[in-house]
Amino acid sequence: MKANISCPVCSSDESAQIAHHVFSSEGKNERTNLLNKLYRDHFSPAGEVAVKECENCGFIWTDPRLSQEDLKLKYRLISDFDLSSRKGRPPHLPERRARTVALSQQLLTNKTNARILDYGGAEGYLLSPLIDRGHSGYVIDYIDYPKEDDRITYLGNDLQAGPVLEEPFDLIFALHTLEHVSDPVSVLKELATLLRPDGKLYVEVPLGAWLEWAFLREPLTHINFFSEQSFAAVAQEAGLHVHHIDSVWQYVTHLRKTACINMVVGKTPPAASVSPLTTRQQKQAFSQGLTPLMIHPRFYLKNMVKYTTSGPV
Ligand SMILES: [Zn+2]
């Protein structure tokens, strides 16, 4: 754990503190209470977190910066709770599968027998319909969850565990993973080493630059808050090319849709360059138009008004 570090994405020393939180209150849900207690017991007795924004690449992160070892300790301490509270299939799985199958078919350009890795893929829910289409599916995840079906191959709990890979992958998913890791650039670089020269990496994160960092409930789950600008910067720092990036309200694992950034990267340049939205644009309280007010009016209206009138700092 380190304080006052340079930007974890681009290494710039130019950053501003944009929020400060103290995680000491109780009475929220059980998992939030547990994480807040773990944070105070192991990382900061006062439960304090600053939120910083890089003035160069627009990346937003929590400080003190948790190291990969800190996060491994957290996963060790929370995994029993998470495993025991798993409640079967997440809601809206058919919609999510329809989206990832269509995207995969487009990225695999009619390839058959493709090798697909889901990094952070948990039970492998997104792989089964692709295996039905003749592809093979692999998962790397910190917990070896019971798999959706026995055709999914579990390769281990992290990239450092180094599964011996006999051949690279045609397509790699990393969905809702990079907002949790200490060094997102290194993770993308390591995933790229597992990718074929013409393969594609599909990465998806919450649009954390919009409000989330200002209304953080606990300090141990999300430590990175991306905009399209800073997410594209991660890919560029990892030596990869952005083929597609956009921000969409879609289903993840919750009942309601959430704002996500979807990005496709590869080892070769795209036919046409893409233009990510900036952190400055996406940080605006009303950057999402009316969509959040249709999805969860009370929650978002309260936060948007609070953010606009008093600010989070
Ligand atoms: Zn930066």
C-alpha cells in the first residue's frame, strides 16, 4: 500500500484530489460492513480514502493505493463470504449472453473452433453459448466457482499462476475486472501475451468517472474509476490499439442496467481511428441525459442533484 503515488496508468505526477471519504459507519449491507471493517483492520485504522484524478490521462483512483498483495489478502478474507452468498444465475443472463455472442461472432469473423478465455469469468456463464457454437471456453478467476457446464476449462486463479498455454487465444474477455486491480496496464499487457496476433480483447468496466467515485460505499471493491479517455489510455500504455470504445447502459449482474464502457483492443491498428469521450465530459452529473432517471429515478436524481449542488469533496 502506497500513498501519494504518481498516476497508476500514465505515471504523470500531475494529479488533483477530487474527493475524500471516511469509511467508519455501520448499518449498511453485510458485505459493505465487512469490507469497511477489513479496510480499517488491515489498511487504514481511520478508514480514510482520498480520490485522485490524473490531469494528463483523466484516470481516477483511490489513494492510498492498494497493491496486488493487499488485494490478494482482501480476496482471501472475503472469498468464503462471497462463495456462501452466491445465489445461482445472475438476473438478465439471456440479454447479456445475446450481446456477448453477437459481439464474439463479429470479432471472430466466422472463425470456427476459436479458443476463448474469460478472465474473471466466475462460473463461465458467458462461455456456454459460445461452446454450443463450436468454440472452446476457458476461465481464469480468483475463485474456482462451480462451473456452468463441464465443458469449461478452469486454468487457475491469476495470470501469475501461469497456466501453461499450448496455444494462444483468439478472443479474450475481461469483463468488470480492471476496475478492481492495482495495475490495469500490466493486466492488459499480460492478457495480450496470451492473444494471437490477429486476436481481440474485449474489456468492459463501469463508467466510474460518472458519479461512482463521489458516492463510494466501501474502499475495497472498485479502486479504479474509468472514463473512455482513461480506459483507452490503459490500452495504449499496454501497447495495444483501440478498435472500438463506447459507453452504454447495460445489464451486468444487477437487477438494473448500469453505465459501462465497452472497449475492443487488438495488437494491430484499426481501419479507422476512434475518438474516446474525455473524463471532463463524462464526469458531468448530467452527462448521461435522462437514461439514469428512467432506470432508477430516486437514487440517481438524489445523487446528481447532490453532486451538482455540494460536490463530493
Ligand atoms: Zn494518468
